[in-house]
Amino acid sequence: MRAPTMTWDIRGKRVLVTGATNGIGLEAARSLAKQGAKLVLVGRDAAKTARCLADVRASAPGADVSSLLCDFSRQKEARRLAEEVLRRFDRLDVLVNNAGTVFKNRTLTEDGIEATFAVNHLGYFLLTQLLLERIIRSAPARIVNVASIAHRRATMDFDDLFYERGYSLVKAYGRSKLGNVLYTRLLAQKLAGTGVTVNSLHPGAVDTGIWSAAPAWMKPLIAILRRFAFISAEEGGRRIVQLVAGPELSGTTGQYFENGRIVDPAPRARDDALARRLWQESERLTGLKPGAQETDAAKPAAAGTL
Ligand SMILES: NC(=O)c1ccc[n+]([C@@H]2O[C@H](COP(=O)([O-])OP(=O)(O)OC[C@H]3O[C@@H](n4cnc5c(N)ncnc54)[C@H](OP(=O)(O)O)[C@@H]3O)[C@@H](O)[C@H]2O)c1
């Protein structure tokens, strides 16, 4: 899908990056601060986030960098984060949904949701929907959702969304990442005409903290990947930066990038009916009402269904 092309310069743009305290999120944050973006780092641990804030400021002297806290496994924290962003910042030019994780054993959040799905999919969905009006008002603007190639083997079973039967880390992770791609594509359709683009990406197989939670049987495979296939967190971070800052992508929306290039996602991720069903389910699970994010800027092209 192509949106009208607009000039894009990342300098001075307000960019919020979730999961900015490790791995590719931290590397992307460093790079974007150096390029002159006004950066908001979101972390979940206060001490670690403060360290990363100092680190990013040190690597980009004079840059406008601040931080906020949120544990995306708790919906009330995502709501508090959104309120804080709306209170503190008049504009939000780029939202990077990147915070992601895995769980060895099936875990339910305090909201009663399987934790991988809660953090990796509903975390993106809820924060984005709550900030959407502000993002639309800031247009031209961008939303970047960090998904994964793991979506390719995933299923979306609404009769057992939380894996009461047959949980595995790999299956739950894949489902959450399929959610990222489905959400991105449908959101892009709904945002047509607003000047806001939304794309998702697989950053590559990257040597980051996320692999440390893998079960014992995966460790030998990870060791081989680390030796022969993994790219560095810095390189993975550059894949995010490409989507955030690349002026050539001003008109690109609803796309999925793998290793820096636009490719078709899995057939299941292109199923519009599945995307609509997931959207409804995500609204239900987060307590968001359809149409709650209607704005003047979005009417009539995107109104009613945002
Ligand atoms: N690494 C890969 O090969 C790969 C491949 C495909 C996609 N991805 C995606 O890339 C994204 C970043 O992952 P990464 O590889 O950089 O992993 P990482 O090094 O483990 O970083 C993950 C980031 O997410 C944060 N996070 C985790 N759970 C959170 C929660 N409940 N609430 C708030 N923040 C939370 C972490 O916070 P802490 O610093 O406090 O832990 C950290 O900042 C994820 O969405 C992942 O699915 C990674």
C-alpha cells in the first residue's frame, strides 16, 4: 500500500521507543538520538532505565532524551504510560513498539491474559490505540511494530488464544508476532488518508537478551546461531532506524520488512478477516470500545473503526 509521499527528516521529531533498555531497542534509541530525534525511552525497571537514559545521553551530547516507565504485562501501566505521554508531549511523530519477551512456562498476567500475548501483542495494540489521536494530529507520522519471522509458523486459535492446551514458548511467541503483523496491516488500512504510516519488521536473528529465556533444548541451536547466523544488536537496531528515519519510506504503509526488505508476510498474516477478528478480540481484552479513538483528523476516512 502507498500513502501520499511527504518529505521526512528525523531531526526534531518526537520518537518514543518501547523496550529501549536492551537489545535492538536500545541500539535504535542511541542511533536516533545521535541523528537529532527527540527521544523518549520506555523501560520497565527504574534503575535500568535510568542507566540507559544516561548512556544514550552520553552517546548523543545535547540531544533531547527522556524516559518513562511501563511494564506492558500490566494494562493499567500501559494506560498510565499513555496518559503521561499525552500530558507531557504535544506531538508524537513516531511510535516504535518494540518491547517483547518470551516465557518458558505458561504464565497468566494480572489481567488474566497469557503473558506473551499480553506483552507482545496487546502491549502494542493498547498503547498505539491510546496514543493514536495524538499521532494522527502529528502527521506526517509513523508507527513501527517490531514483529518477527516467527509469525510464519504461527496460528491464531480464538478458541484457545491463551494456550490452555499445549503451551510452548515457541508457539506463544509466534502467535504474538502474528498478532503484530495482522494488527499492522489492518491499522494501515484504517489510517489511510491520515498521513500516518504503519509498518512491521523482522529485524533478523539478533544476538540480544531475548534468547536467554529459551528452554534448555534450544541452547545448542542458539549457540550455533550465535556463531554463524546472528547479527549484532547494533545491526538489528539499524533495521528499526531504517523504518523510523528513512525518507524513502514516507509513502510506505501496511508493509512487512524482513532483513531490511519488503516481503509478503505469511498467508495467515494477510487474512483480513482474521485481522478484523483479532482487532475485535484485542478491543475486548483491553476494554477499548470500537470508535473510541475517533478524531477530527481521522474523519471521515478512518473514523468509526479506529
Ligand atoms: N533478537 C531477535 O533475534 C529478534 C528476532 C525477531 C524479533 N525480535 C523482536 O525484537 C524486539 C526486541 O527484542 P530484543 O531481541 O532486543 O530482546 P531484548 O534484548 O530482550 O530486549 C527486549 C526489551 O523489551 C523489554 N521488555 C520485555 N518485557 C517487557 C515488559 N513486560 N514490559 C516492558 N518492557 C519489556 C526489555 O526490558 P528489560 O531491559 O527490562 O528486560 C527490553 O528493553 C522484540 O519485540 C522481539 O520479539 C527479536
